[in-house]
Amino acid sequence: MTKYGFGISMAVAAFAVAGVTGCATKNYVRQQTAPIIQHTGQLEDQTAQNTRSIQDTDQRAQSGIKQAQSAADAASQNAQSANTAAGNATTAANDAVHRASRLDDVVQGLDKYKQVADVTVTFGFDKSTLTADDKEQLDQFAGQLASAQHYILQVTGGTDSTGPKQYNYDLSQRRADAVVQYLAAKYNIAPHRFYLIGIGEDKEVADNSTRAGRAKNRRVEVQLLTNMAGQDATAPAASNGAGN
């Protein structure tokens, strides 16, 4: 073999070795990088899962915060309602005390009062609204007040025996209130001149077993009482307005 030929052979061998070495290097790189790539993919999956978990936790936290805020708002509203109810109860209690005190003053002086006139108006079943006829009777009765002195108006509301007792007490009170409001507004009668009470079905004036009797018990009686002590005043003519 010539020197030239030997050189060519060596070159070919070198290239072959280089090719083998290159393939070995690539395989080695693949072997070394494959776990890294796999691990990187796992990290990405884990990161994505962690992100979803964080978002899910955040959503639950936000939902919990909203629920807690709603509960706090509801509790605040309940507290305000309770305070309002307590205030209303206190006001009602004070009104009851003042009214009881006023009625006590009236009762203590009732022996000095004399009934000089009265009128009775009746109401429809479960009604507390004055009819035109009721107002006409009250107008005739109120015409006597101009000549009355040192007087009070005793206003008593009643019902028939139909329905629960407590409901009838409330209904009789509404009926008495309707009469008082009408007289006070139209004839400018001062509130302290009224002594009103709802007695429900407790004091019937007719038999509740009949329709006619029940109609008479659905009533408001107004009595004009005048304090005649130390006076020679002439009492106004009595009114005999009667219910239906």
C-alpha cells in the first residue's frame, strides 16, 4: 500500500470513528435529558394542579367570605329589628302606664260625674269603619258638646261572640278608636276628654245566639259625662241614638 493510500484509509477510519462517536454522544444526551424532560413535564403538571387547587381554594374562601358577610348582615338586621321591637315595646308600656294613670284619675272622680247624653253606633260583621248613618248619629250627638262643661266622653267598643276573644278585644278597640278619631278630627275635641276601652264580647247588650242580637253587640257606646260638682249648669238634652 502506498503512503497515499494509507493516508486515505486513515482518514476514512477517522470519519467512521467520528460517526460512531457522534451517535454515541446523541444517545447519551438522549439518555441524560429524557429524565429531565419527564421530570419537567411532571413539574408542569404539578404546577397546573397546584394552580387549580389554589383557584379552587380561593373560590371557596371568597364564597365563605360572602356567606359570612351575609350572615353578619342578617345578624345586624335582626339586631336592629330586635332594638326596634324593644323600643316599640317600651313605648307601648309607657303609653299603657300613662293611660292607666289617666284612667285612674278619671275613675277616682267618677262619682262627681253624671251621664247627660249618650249615643250608640253599630258595625257590620268584622268591620270597624263608620257608615254614613253612624256619622250622622255622631254629628247629632256632638251638637250637644258646645253647651257641656267639665265633661268627658266614655267610649266603649264591643263585639258579638263570634271569633277568638283576643281578636274581639282588638276589634272592639278599633271600633272605639274609629269613633274617637271621627269626633276628635271633626269637632276638635281634646284627647284628654276621651275615656275609651274595647271590651270585646265581655259585656253583651243582646243575645248572641240570634242574628239580631249579634248585630246589636257589634257596637260603640258613647256617653257624655259632666262633672256637676259645685255647678248649677243645666245638662244638655239626652240623645237616644240606638244601633240597628
